[in-house]
Amino acid sequence: MIVNVKVKPNQKSFGIKKTDDTNWIISVKSSPEKNQANQEIIKELLKVYDSVRIIKGLKSKNKIIEIFD
């Protein structure tokens, strides 16, 4: 599954809001510095899904993420 994600860094807690099946808004506690936000996204999504990979947008708030169940 390919998902378009908008990331909101420096939030109070981690959360996922699904606007539809392929568009999500993810709030992360981490700052975007030193890849911390990306690592938090992957860590939290791996709790639910088997495999997660950021395809595009490593340095952007808008990302494309590939998820395998």
C-alpha cells in the first residue's frame, strides 16, 4: 500500500489521522532535525505493519510511504 503523508513535527503525542485510504496526517513528538521524525514514524508504524519504507520526502513534511502488511 502506498500512502501520501503530511507530517506535523514537535507535537504533544504521536497520532495518525486518516483523511482517506491513501492520505494521512501523522503527528510526531520528535523534531525534524537529524532524521528523528522519520525514525519515529517508522518505529510507530512497525508496531502495526510488517514493513514500512519512506519512498520519497526524507527531508520534507510531505512524504510517500510504502507499507506492507
